[in-house]
Amino acid sequence: MRNFCFSITFLFANVFAQGINPDSLPVWNGYKNAEEIAEQKDTTEKKENSLQTKGSKSFQTSIGDGGADIQQELRLSMQGEAADGVFVDAYLVDVGRPAGSEITTTLRETDAAYIGIETKRVKLELGDLNYEINRNALFGFRRQTRGASGKLKGDNAEASAIYGTDKTERQSIIFYGQPSQQKGYLIFSDSTFGLIAPQTEKVYLNGVLLTSGKDYEINYAGGVLDFLGRIIPGPEDEIRVEYDSYSSLNSSELRGTEAAYRSKFIWLDLAAFNLRDSLKSDKRLGARLRTGNSYLFSDLEMAMNENDDKAYRWFFESDSNSQQKSLIKISVKGGYADSGFAKPEYQGTENEWDAYILRDKWLLDSAGSGDLRYDEFKTTMRLPLGLYPGFFIGHRNFESVRSEGFLRRETQKTQSQITFANINVKTDSTNRSLQQGEIQSKFVQGEYRPYGNFRTDSEENLRSIYGLEWGNENAGNYANSEIIREQTDTSGFSNWKTFVSLKKKDWHSNTLFQMRKDDWRGSSWLLDQSAGYNNPNSALQGEVSYAFNYTNEIPWVAIYRRVPTGAGDVYYDSLSGQYISGVDNGDFVYEGMGRADSLASKSYKNNLKWNLSFYPKIILDILSVKEGFLNDISFFANGEWLLHKTEKLLFLENSALWEHSKNKGSFMLTISNRWNEEPQINFKETMFGQEATAHYTGREKEDFSLRLKREEAEFVFSGLDWMSYEGELAWLRELGAGFSLQPFYSQKYTTGFYMEESWNTSLQKGGINGKWQNERGSVAQLGISGNYVEKSSVISPYSAVDGFEEGFSWRGNALVQMAFGESFYISAQYVVRVWRGDALQKLSSEARAVF
């Protein structure tokens, strides 16, 4: 009978669905809340009154000697007002291969389709939907599904329903931070590879829900969590991540409903969902009522599941103004849940039974088994001079009792509070008592706004925060400095962190520093510094960043997808161990960066990046020097220095560019150095190079260019090294009507050793390139070159001879790109190499429509 009553109630609730998304407020603001639905429904009228369609469609083929590789991609979005009062939001993504076929840093292969049509009273959605019930305190729900939803909106109420199917599974993982590690946390257990449905995750740090993009970012393909800003979790910090995973092959069916009603004095919310698959079925139904005025506020909620397990919560508060006006303010709060009601994947907005909060505030290791109950009482008195003394007492299952006395002071400029608490715990396994004290103070107005927080307890746990804010960030001048000190004798760690942020018009600086010491883990460090100056009227501009970690992190490596022989543009040179990009007949294509779970974790990391530019002309302008060599020269410096304990990468590149004031010539000099060591895969590379490029355009419609390059390379583990010299001379002649010809000649000489055996090669290339191009973007190119290779032995790395075989060979290339208007392009490229009667061919084509 009870199941029958539940089914009838659930069926009745199915006329409702997604509804609005108000937060649960501990203070009643009735007159403002009554107008919330009206404010939300008017947002559609503020959208742009035109329908905009954007997107692209492309079809790509690459045919080599070993077969063909075919890819297609469709991206389409449509937004705006389709008719008077009818708004459309739609997108379609189809990239031709299933999600996660490659390990990439983003889930870019996820096919998706969605269309939403909204009017003043109705909203319909079809396709990929992110469904969420997030205003219930006793249970919540978040799911990515494919289906349909509808919403009906009235002046003070709205109701909606959703139906969908998917092959995702709700999962949850709890783990703890590592000393001084901010990035690289693996979400999937045992370092296995998995796929997370985008935007379905919830990340909690010590029971507090974090914000995506501000507090953390997540790599959905592979499951890697990076914390941002000032968040650096330690071993005592609990991290809980809930997410939908594509790893399940079990199909699920979802039915969800919601309804909401708002008036000046009543908030009413109804929500229900039914999620079932071949293994289980979950049903939940909940109702929440909030009512009150400026003197009294009540919040009542009831929920139940299909097994008739129930949960209740209540909250009453007198004087529910945001600022207390009565002499005494009283709050009563409580809740009860049957033992079979709670499920971790359906947690609501209330976190009274969060594991970390239970340990931190109630000295309980867990919620315990059986029914759950809590009650709380709080009273606050208003006194002159902005003083508010008060008292709090509460319990958790009568096992832990917490009592607090506090004194709060509030003025227009400051907020401060002193709190003393006592916790007594009596369970079958322990009897424990603890005293805690906390002082908080903050200036909320003024040019300088210091703040501080000091907390300690009788077990000598200590935490203090001191900070100072100055200025207004939006106005261009801002400074923030903060110091955090933590120490716990019981677990044996001490932690010191500091943050400094400065912003002054065109320059900024941000510093994050942490030093931590654990008795059994040793010391760990973290430093992250960035600074930049971007005044366009300054001679010196650029960005510099530095990071130092002494911790454990998962490295990232490039991922290459194998394609039929000759159909790719990446070649693996087994002699040097290099993946060489941009070749004619490759066996791979680049797919992105992926986690290297199989490689050993790093113990420390140093990373320095810079991108600087210097313009002497600006200084000379100030000195009224308008002519001279320095007026035409600019200096650029960019590079990266990355050092691991077991993986070392150092890349330096600096450039200087000189351009004639009347565009008669230019000269660029580039110096680059690279050291790369990966002992896990027996790879160690050292490369040094200098390159100079000169152009002379003093004669009309002509461009003379000269390029000189020197490169020195050493591969220790393979016993290979070389020294190469390369030069190229070209002459470009414009013929008119979009036609141009460019004859060229180049020579490259390389000498080296392989396993103590000397070798040398000589590569000569000479040819001519023709080009036609019009203003609409159509291009035609045709080139032919003769190539001659001499070798002293059979040893010849790919880089030394650009992949050409010994002796004389021909290379021909043709490219045609046709532009039809500004939205449709067709291109085809053909490359052929002929050597001793054998031909290596590759044909690539692409059609792309942009709209």
C-alpha cells in the first residue's frame, strides 16, 4: 500500500521539472524573493532580437601509399530571436570518431546536439541536457542525459519535466592532498584512463563546494584535477569529487520533475526523479516550504525514497531581517533521516553530515550507522555599540555535543567576532573533550582593509590568517597580501603560505609561496610567481613566470595517432628517437597531450617562462631622434626552462629583428638551445642552433632572401650526434594579376657520429615555385625541385636529408584552394617524390563551409 501511495505521488509530481534555481537562504528576504520568478522570466526579452547562425563543416582525406585516413567535422550553433517572442538556442557537434578514442587534454571528440526553444510561457529542450536538482537541502541530483524536457512558466510559478537516457554512471571518489601539490590529481582510481561527462562534476574541499574555472579545472578526458589560485590541499585536507563517467556500458533511464511557486510570503518547491537501469532503480520525492515575514521565518522540508525511507528537516528563526532589529534573535534547526535514506551520490545543499565537518567540528570519524538526527539552538542579543553576544548548542546523534559562546561586533567599517567552543564526544570506542577558540576581524570599507583570523584548540592545533587589501581592482589599482600559518602537533606538520597580488595600470605581479614540513614526509616547497608589463608606449613589454615545486606530479606527453603509411604528417625517426612534424609522407598525426601514468612521478620541478620585447624606437622618439639604425630594430626574447629530477627540459630562444623604415629590408637573428632528457624511455637530446634570415626589397616587386642555419645535436642513449650547416637563397618576382615566381637553391651539409662510427651527408635542392592568388582567398601553387643526396655510409637521420634517398630525386607539389564567397572553401594538395623510378605520393583534400 505504501509503495502504491508513493507511485501515485510520484506520478502526480511528474508534471513538474527543472524549475528555477534559488539558493537556500538562512535569512528571509520576502519582498525581494517574491519577485524572483518575474525577474528570471524577463531575461529572455533582453536577448538580441536576431537569429544568428554560426558554424563550420569540413571533410578531410589524406591518401598515402599505405591507405587513406578520412576525418570529418561539423560544428553548428544558432542563437537569437527566430520570431516575435520566440528565442532559439541550438548547437550540433559531430567530429566523426567516438569520445576518448585518443588521450587528449580536452574532450573535444564528444559529439553533442541540443536545441532549446523558449517563449514567455514555455520552454522546450531536446538533445544533450545537463539536468540538476540543486535547491533541495535533503537530496540533490546532477546528470548529463540525452532526451527532452519541457517547462511551463506562470507569473509566480513554473513547472517542468524531463525524460532522458544515457550510458553514464554516477561515481564518487575521496582522497587527500599531497604536500605542496596543486596540480595533477588523478580522479580515476588505480591511475586508469576514463572519461568524465563534461560539467557533471562537483568538487568539494573539506566539505566546501568549489567553483569550476575559479577554484579548479578538470581534464575530462583522462580525469586530472588541477587546483587554481590560492588552493593548495595538504594531506589533512579531504577532496571529494562526484562525477558522471562514460566508463559504464549499462544504459540508464531518467525521469525528473520539478515545480516552484513564489509569492511575497511563500516559497514552495517540489522535486522528484526516477533513475533506473538494469541493476538498480532509485526514486526520490521531496517538498520544501519556506514562509515568513520580517519577524519570523520557517523552512520545512520532507523527502522520501521508493522504500518509504524518509527524511525531515526544519528551521525556525525569529527576526529574519538581514540586520537584527529585535533585542533577542532565536534560531532552531534540526533534521532526521532513516538509515536507508541517505546515498552519497544524491547529496543536497545541506552538509550537516559531511565527513570532514564531522571530524573538524564534532570530533566524529563518520556519521555512524542507523538513523541520523541532529538538533541545534542559537540565540543572539543586540546591544549598543554594534555588539551581538550569543550562544549555540547542538548535537549529532547525541554522540557529540558542541556548545559555543560568541561575541560579534558589526559597524559600517568593521566586522569582528570572538568564539569559544567546547565539544564532548561519547561513543562506544571513545570519550573525548576538546576546547576551541577563534578570533575573526575584517575592515569592509576604507582605502586600506586589513583582516585576520586566529584559531586554536586544546590539542595545540593552530591556524592563523592575516591579510591586507588596498585599492580597487576594477579601477586598475589593487594590492592584496595574505599570510596563512598552520601547525598541528598531533599529526606533526607545520605549514606557512603567503600570497601577494599587485596591479597598477599597465603592470601586475602575483606571488604564491608555500613552505611545509611534515615529521614523516619531510619538507615540501611551492613557489609560483608571474609578472607582466604591457604599456604600449613603453620600450620594454612582456610577461615572465616562474614555478618551483618539490612534490609529486604526473607528467604529460605528446600523443600521436597512427594512420595508414604515408597519410600522416608526423614521422618517427627510430635512429634519433624523434617525432618529426610537417613531413610529406608520415605515419602519424598529432592528437594532443596526455597523461603519462606509467612514468615515475617527479620529486621536484623548476619552470621558468618568458616572453619579452624591446623597442628602442620609443626611447629615441622621446629624445626626438627620428632617424637612425636603432629606429628600425626590435628585440624579442621568449623561451622556457623546465627541470625535473628525473626529466629535464630546457628550451631557450632569443630573437632580434631589424626592419628598414621604408620597408627596403629586414634582418632577423634567432638563437635557440634545447636540452631534453627522459630516462624512463631512454631518451636524451641536446640541440643548439642559430638561424639568420635577411630580406632585401629595395627593387619594386622583388624580394631577395637569404637564410643561414647552424645546428648541433646529440642523442646520448642512441650514441648519435651531428653538426649541420644549411643555407638557402631565393628570389621572389611578382608578375602581376596575382602571379609570382620564386626560384630557389639550398644546400645542407651534416657530419656526425653513430656508435663511434663517423658519417656525413650532403643535401642539395634547387627548384622553382609558382603561385597565383586573388583577393577573395583563392590560391594555386605549383612547385618542382631536383634533390641530390650524397652519403658516406648508410647512416642518415631523417633530419639530415629531409627524408630524401641517396642519389638524385624529384619532388613535386601542387596546391589548389578555391574560395566561394567568404564561407566555403575547397582545397587539395598533392605531393610526389620520384626516386629511381619509384614514386611516393600523397593526396590531401579538405572541404570547409563556415557560416
